[in-house]
Amino acid sequence: MLKTSHVAVGAATVFVAYVMLILVGRAHGAPLTVIDDLVSIALTIPAIVFCAIAARSMRGRMRLAWLSIAIGLLGWGLGEVIWMHYELHLPEVPFPSIADAAYLVLPVGACLALLLFPVAGTQSRARLLLDGVIVALSLFLVSWVVILHPLYLAETPDRLGFAISLAYPISDIVLLTVAGVVLVRSSSDNRLSLTLLTAGVVCFAFSDSGFAYLTAGHRYASGDIIDIGWAAGLLLITVAAAAGREGAERQRDAFVLPGWASVWLPYAPLLVAAFVVAAQPVPVLQTRPVIIAAVILAVAVLARQFLAVRENRQLMAAVADQARHDPLTGLANRALFNERLNHAMQLRIHEGLPLAIVSIDLNDFKLVNDNLGHLVGDDLLIGVGRRLRNCVRGSGTVARLGGDEFSLLVAGGADAAERVGNRIVKAFEEPFQLSGHELLMRPSIGVAVADSDQPHLAAEELLRRADTAMYSAKRSRYRGVQVYNPDMRLLDDAADAAVFGAAGDKPGVGGVGTVLLLGKLRQAVDRAELTLVYQPKFDLRTTAMVGVEGLLRWPQPEGDALAPEEFLPLVRRHGLMGSVTQMVITRALDDALAWHRAGVDVPVAVNVFAPSIANAGLPAIIAKELSDRGLRPEALEVEITEDLFLDSTERTRAVLEQLRHNGIRVAIDDFGSGYSALSYLRDLPIDEVKLDRSFVAPILTDARAAAVVRAVVDLAHVLDLTVVVEGVEDAATAALVRELGCDIGQGFYYGAPVPPEELLRLVQSQAKGAST
């Protein structure tokens, strides 16, 4: 296929040769007529061919557009063949004739094609129509005083000939109007081909107008200088078709707002018309067509100005509205939410109307972006916004404050807010279906209420209380609606004091305190200051120690240590999980090596989170760590602690299968905590199931809970899985879980978590006691 540049070079060469032939004037009479007609026919053929090729390469409206141009050119070419026959075989070319009817097929086809071209922009169709009216009437006035008025005054008995003479310039005026309006509003994909096509239409218009003027005075003959316009038009249309075909092959899809051309388009022809008409004598201005056109022009300009002002006001309102809404979800943004919150607080003061804020944060949203990409994350946020809007049911304001944080402003007291919160909890029970993935997301929900008996409560304080309640729910992984109470503030203060040393230095929750805590946490991870303590696991039948679980701790300067639930949310949210997981594996294997050198081989279990499990290189990393220390694979057990598998289980299954192939046992931790699914037992290659303490706690007092545990144990044994029960705190629980068929027990009844050195002494003392 020829490129546009090649077609353009060839067209330019032909055009220059043709122009030189006419201007130099070496050919005269019949030879010039024959050459001129043959060149016109020859130039028409590639134009038709390229338009047909462009139509074939496109679909929908664009295919019809180029097909319409091809049909119009075919009619024009047929008219040129008939005209050539007349000139060669008749003493005088008849006018009007069948050739004129064929010629006029082109403006009709071209006009239809231009209307089929896609346009961009936000202007109304009424304004587009008025622009066309202004341009058409302006061009009509110019054409009238220059060309049509002399024809109108000429005495000719041939009314049909006069009508055909007028048909050429009038059809060109309509065509130029449509071309101009469409061009300035065209999308960037079609801008080049449409510009070339419009230029070709302009060339045809000049030649058609000249033809009508010369024919009226019987002065036209083939080879006239006006024929250059038709040749140029044919060549420009040919190049436009080649450019249009290449645009279809690139298949670009861009939206470009119309520029300044769409503003000055209707007024530039109007200004030209004003100058041309003003230079004419008064009798010309007093003719009926000029008066009618001028009146319609004035009305059209005034109507367009009115529409422009109205559309500008609508645009200003739309821009102001967009500035107060989140562009992704369409929900209110922070500015609009604060505005409505302040207004509601004023109503509470003056009219005693209570209100509440529901603060919502998605748990583990970062895992979605990290594993599935930001596009899926955006789709998830859109879906969340839709569900939250449905939960409010038309009353209240739903806002996205940033990231995965949402807030709801609810009219009414605590009962109304809790009803909305419970609807949210229920709405999130349904998984999100996104790009072939099924995601079950859990929100943390906090509620703060402003009643009429708290006149001095500020909007900022109410919002902070809702955030405090939400963070409290997030720390405890509470799945319900957490309502703010002052004790939460005290607990947060105590946690800050533990981290920062003095109560007087504690920052606010979710503000500077979080930033400082994150900075200290990053420093602790970089310096490997996080430690492991080990809780033993015992065989429920033999009471022998069969392994330990490594539990993460963060030592503080004051001598205390923070438990994982106090800092792991920051680890998850700020991308530290990979570093922490690597550190935990390294530290656990270092301790296992120290025990091995002391003559004690105790398997150690470590927690590995979803991003690491999804890492296909994890088995090789663990194998190298074991090999570097000379430890056997049985020294390590991997526990899957993440409660949400984000991708299809194929990649997770592949990693787990490789771990088991390398001799490393795999366990599902926290089974029964409300997030796990029985499908994990079926789909994932695992060796062990660890029942969560919340799953086991009620078995002493609830026969149904005990029956569920027995059923899970029986199912696990059928699947050849070992069952470990966590949270065994007393002898009665230990006896019952043994009776229910559990294999291994773990909890304070058997032993508290201890440092690695103390664990070694414990194992050695037990071994010494067993030997005696």
C-alpha cells in the first residue's frame, strides 16, 4: 500500500505539470481541449480508487463517508466523460446537459460524507446549526454580489440553464459550510484527512463558481485557468483518502476539544461578507435576496450569542461541580464533604438536628494495587462507591476523601448511623467481580455521632472521632460497626505513650503520630530490630513438643514490646511486608541453626503473607536460606496468614506446590476466623490446618460450635491434613479438643511465647526430664 507521503509527491508532480501546461499556453484549441479532458479523467480515477480503498479499510460511519465521496467522484468522472464527448463530437456544448447532472452528484456525495465524519466537543447541535447558517448566508452574500447578481440581472429565456448555473455555487456554499463546521470540530484521528478533503472542496467551489460565471457569458472552454481548481481538488481528495486509510490502520482513539477555530469560524466569513457587501452600490444592497439574507443573519448571530452565553454558564456550573466531586467515583470529594458537614453542624446547633459520620477504610486495598494493578484497583474503588451510594439510599452524603478512605454524612442519631453501617457490612459480603477476579473485600467502619447535647463539638473533632473508631475497628479486624467512645481515645493515647515515651509528646491518631510511628517502624525494619519469640506446639496424644511458631515482636526503648496487631497495619499499608517477611524467615532460620548446633532440632513455623506467596521466586529464596545454613527442609514450616487471596489460585498453588516439593510443610493459619473458605482445603496444596482461637473459644459452652469443630477436623483428616488448634488456655479446652480429634495444641496452657534462648533451655530441660 502506498503511503500518504508517496501519494502526495506523485500528486504534486502531476499537478505542477498540468499547471505548467495551462499557464505556459503551448497547446491551443482542440489539442488543449483533449489534453485537459484526459487529464481530468485520469486524475479522477486514482481519487475514486483511493476513496474506495479507504472505505474498505474502515467500518461504520467512516466507511459510508468515504464510499459517498467515491460515488460522488464517480458521478463527476462520468460527467467529465460526457463533457469530453460533447466537445469532441458536437459543434457546441449544450448547457444544461446530462453532464451537469452527473457533475452535481459530487457535492451531494461530499456533503453527505462530511456529515458522517465524527466530531468532538461539547457544543449543542443548535449552536452547530446556527454556525452553519451564519457561514452559509455569509458565503451566499459574497457569491450573490460577485457572481449570482449579474446572472440574476441577465435576460435569459432559459430558466433551466439559469437554475443549473445557480446550482453550482449554491451547492458549493452548502458544501463549504458543512466542511468548515465539521473541520473545526473534528477529532485528531481525522484532522489531516478532513483538512485535505476540505481544501479539495474549496478548490472545487472556486472552479464551480468560475464555471457558472463564464458559462453565463458563453466564455468558458476546456483548458481555462479555472480548470486548475478541479485538478487541485481531485489531487487533494486522493491524498486525503490515503491519509484516511493510514489513520484507520493506526486505529488511534483520542478525544481533542475544539480549539479557537470553532469560535471564530462563523464570524470570519461574516466579516468578509460585510466588507464585500459594503463595497457594493446601494441598489445591489436593496435587492430582495440581500435583505432576506441580512435579516436571517442578524437573527442567527443574536441566537448564537444567546446560546454561547447559556452554554458558557452551564460549563462554569459543570466545572464548579467537578471541582467538588471525585473524578474517579463521582462521589463528593473532601471539599464538598466538609462544606456539607459544616452546614449540618450549623443545623444541629440552631435546630437541634443530630448527625453522624461513618468513616470507612478498605482492608488490604494496597494488595489489590500491588498484585492486580492500579486499573483493577480503580475499578474496585468505583464499585465500592456504587455500593456505598446504594447503602445511603438517597439521604446523606457519600464522599471519597482520598485513596481507599470514604466518609458518609448521615442525618440522624446513632441508630440511623448504625443502620447505614450495617447495610455497608452486608453489602460487602458480596464479592467484587473485576477483570476475571473475584475479590472479597472487608471494610473497617467507624461511627461518630453529634447529638444536640454537644453544642461545642466542632466538625473537625467529629471527623477525628469517626476516624478513631474506624482505626480501632481496623486494629482489631472487627467486621461490624465500631461506634466511637471516649475509651478509644484513652487506648490510643496509651499506645502512643508506649511508642513515643511520654504522654505529653503523643500525636493524634491517624495524624503526626502515625507518621512518626511509620518512620520508627521503617528504621526498625532497616536495622533488623524486630525480634521473634517462639510458642511451642504439643502433640495432643503424646504431649511431646513437635514444633514452635515464630511470633513477631517490636521491642521498645522502655523495655516493652509491641505485638503484631499494633504495627502490622502500617506494614501492610506502606509496602513493608516483603522486607518484614524476609527478615522473619532469616531470623527464624538463624535461631533454628543455633538450636541445631546445640543438639536440638525443632521445626519452626513462620507467617508468610499474600504478596510473598504470589512471588514465584519464594521457594528458591527459602531453599537458598536453608542451604546456606546447612539445614534440612523439615526445619521450616510456612503458614499462610493472609485472609484474602487476590489472584486466581493458580499462581498461589504453583508456589505452594514447589515449597512442598522442596520438603517444606505448608499450613493455613487462622482458619475459621471469618475470612477463610473451605475451598482453600480443596484447592491449595497444604499439610496443616490451624484453627483460629475465635473458632475454638466457644466449644466448652456451645455444643453447636463443638460440632462444627469436629466436622472440620473430620474433613481435614479425610484430606490427610494435620489439625492444629490455637488458643488453648486451660485444661478443659485441651481435653475437649483432644476428644474432638485435633492433632496438635498451641496456647498458654502449654506455654507462653519465649525468646529463642529460653526455648532452647526449655527443650533441653524437657529432654533431660524425659531421659530420667
